[in-house]
Amino acid sequence: MTTTLRSPRHRWSDRTTVVDGTVSGCQETHRRCPQCGLIKITVHPPHGLPWRVWRTAAGAAWQGDRTPPCVAAAAAEAS
Ligand SMILES: [Zn+2]
């Protein structure tokens, strides 16, 4: 029995632009993975470069520089 170690890919939805009520206070672009519920957020500040944040399906912020794994896809592949 072998285990393959690779990062399952997210399937990103079409981007949604969010202007009001964002956590960052800036305009944001959100894309959601329907498999695991992770939301990829690009924050667009009025001045300066945009940056990337992540929010899990549970609403928690993801810490780290790398793209979080798609846990739902990983579970599906493991079964
Ligand atoms: Zn995913």
C-alpha cells in the first residue's frame, strides 16, 4: 500500500468583488473552493500593492504563506 503525497487542487469559483463590510476595510476579491469551502481573498488597498489572505470554511484565518491544502479533495482521494 502506497501513499501519494501531493497537494490536492482547489477548484476556484468565479471571482466576487466585495466592496463593503470587508474585514480588511478595503475592496476585496473573493474566490471560493466548493470542495472545502476555503475562500481565497485578494485585498486591494487604495494605495500600494494588493495582498492575499485566506479564510477557511469555519471562518478562521489561515496562517502561512503557502496555499492551504484542499482538505476535502484530500479526503476524497484517500477514501
Ligand atoms: Zn479546496
